[in-house]
Amino acid sequence: MKHIYLDKLFLFFLLIIILTGNFNPFLPYFILLLIHESGHAITGILLGYQLDKITIYPYGGVTSFNLPINIPLKKEFLILIMGPLMQVVGYFILKNYFNNMEVLHYTLLIFNLLPIYPLDGGKIFNILCNYSFNYLRSIYITVIVSIIGIIILFYYHIVHYNLNMLMMLIVLLIKLLEVYQKRYYYYNRLLLERFLYSYSFSKIKYIKSIKDFYRDREHFINYQCEKKVLNKYFNMK
């Protein structure tokens, strides 16, 4: 339990739930959420990555590892998809003990797989983008699709007046904008990792600029190997 942290906004939601007497559906939701995040955590540990923490937010959980940005896309996808898969297993066990598990399970599962960052669905969408686009462009596309998704859900829940969901969407939007603001920080980390460590990639990509780096690709920039270009880039800084 030392790796599990409850976000302040989650605690605020919990207080509202207790005061309004809606605690009964909260308990199975919380258990299901922990099972979901354990899927991410166990998979990442088995793949050799160090677990940092599991943070529980109102919209779900976020399992953080000390991951390099250059982690293979297939491994990152496996870590992400094991959360929903573990949740499905947990649902079939818990439905025998809680009456309202079906609604909670499918609500959490479908919402979490929406292509909105930082939900699992948004992260999976970003991985798929990285197969076709460079790192920075993949972030741009993910942010645009996520904002469109948030706007659609926001309009829907305004019409149906779901205050809890509106607050969750605001939190998601804030987290999304934080990622966008830090995009060049993450990109420089990607370049620095490639400069400091040796990676072996099965595919080669010819690019024109250092701003065009892809994940899971070895690059030649204007017919120079990436190590030589990165050496010049970081020595100039």
C-alpha cells in the first residue's frame, strides 16, 4: 500500500459521497479501480520496470513507473492494456459479491478506453500515432483528438447535468494541457536518452531535422547517423 496515493480532488469527491450517503456504490468502484491499476503495476514490474506510485483520481487511477521515454511501444502497450484486462477478470469475481458491479464495471471500462489523454485509451491512441508519426506530431494529434472528445462529453453532460462527470472532464483537460505544455521537455528527454544510452531498433528512418525523431526507430539525419547529430546537438547547448 506504500505506493498508493489518493489525490486531493479524489478525497474531496469521497467527502461529498460520504456526506450525500452514496458510499455503497463507491466501495466496489474503488476495489475495481485498484484491480485495474494492479494490472498495469504487475505487468510493468514483470517487464523489469520500477514502480513509482499509483495515484487514484476521481476519473480513475494512474500507475507511474520510472520509464524511459524510449521504452519499446509494444511493451508500453502491454502495460496499458493489462489494466482493462485485469479489470475484466476482477469484474467476474466481484459480481458475485456486489449487486451493482455490471454498471460500475462497464462505465469505468468504456470511459477509461476513450481516446482522451491521460486515460488508457488516450495513451493507447498515442502509441498508435507513434507508429505513423514522429514524437512531437503524435503529441499534437493526441491532444487535438482528446480535446474534441472532452468537448463532446462536456456538452453531453451539460445537457444531462452530470456535475461529477463535468468536474472529472475539467480535471482531464487540466492534465492534458500540462502534458502539452511540457512536450518539449519530454522531447528533449527522448533525445537525451538516445544520446546517453545505446538502443537497438529493428527499423531505420531517414529524417531531415532533429525535430522529426520517431520512437522505436534509428535515424539518419541528412545521411548522418543519429549519434553524431545528437553529439553536436548537446555539445552546442
